[in-house]
Amino acid sequence: MNIILLGPPGAGKGTQAQLLVQERDMIQLSTGDMLREAKDSGTEMGKIVADVMARGELVTDEIVIGLIREKLDGDRKGGFIFDGFPRTLAQADALAGLLAEKGESLDAVIEMQVDDETLVKRIVNRAEEARAAGKPVRADDNADSVRIRLMEYYKKTAPLIGYYHAKGQLKSVDGLGAIDEVRGAIGSLLG
């Protein structure tokens, strides 16, 4: 089974992906994790990623697709969870082409729906609790930065909701429920 988790920053995609990894033996393909892993790998692709990142530039869609291609060539286990990719319509098209090339398909796209202001409060409260406990906190986990990140999501990634709806692959869950409630809702959708 191959799925995409869609939703704004802080919606809980990473948490739910980890639960799916544990429960269904799926492989989480997080763009950020793949880039860090590639940078440190010493492979040809890794050297390209390290060079781009060292210059402070964003990696191209071609590089990210190349990293995903490498992962799809590896162990399949229970399938793949795309977390943080695709982010744009061009990336969605590239992913569809890559999956077709590999004889794979996308089984579901799960949108984690959230109320923006509730999400902002959730992220800011989580950051305040972490700070109070002496844990590291993202510098941009404040209300203004979260709203800017949400705006970027709506401008670039939200069009994917219509894209996957038109393909009949979109399913939605309430992303603001308790972790176990969201996990149960996703499990019901996946069967």
C-alpha cells in the first residue's frame, strides 16, 4: 500500500506516519529525512544534495524524485508513506510518473483537516511546554511564523487536495482529534 499524508505544518502527519510504520510495517519517505540521509551518505546523489545544501539553495524536484526513486528500488515492506512530498502540482505529476514507471500505484491520499487557529494554538502551546521542560524548540514555532507557514501551505500545497479529489484518491480525517482517534480514522480509511 502506498499513501500520501497531506495537511498543513503541525497537523500531525509525522506522528501518524510513525504509527503506520509501526503498525503496518510501511516505510516513511519524509523529504527532510531523505535529504539529510543522502547528504551524509557519500553516494553520487548524496554529494549533489550536500553541495546544493552547502550553498544554501533548495534542492530541485529532480533531486527529490531521484531520492524517492532510490527508495522505491529498495525494500518495499508494507508499502510507502509519502510525508512532506509532493508539495506542488508539478511534484504530484512527477510522483505519478515515477510510480507508473516502477509499476506502483498510489492507494490513498489522506488529508488531515485542521482549523487554522486551533492548529496555531496547538503548535504554540506545544512549543511553550517544550521550552518549560528545557527541550529544544523550533525558532519558528510562534503564532506569526505558524500563520506564514500556513499561508505557504495554502498557496503551494493545498491545490493538491483538488488534484487528488479529481483522481478519486482523496480521503479526509479530522487532524485535530487525539492521536489515537486520528490513527483509528486513518486505519478505517485504509482498511
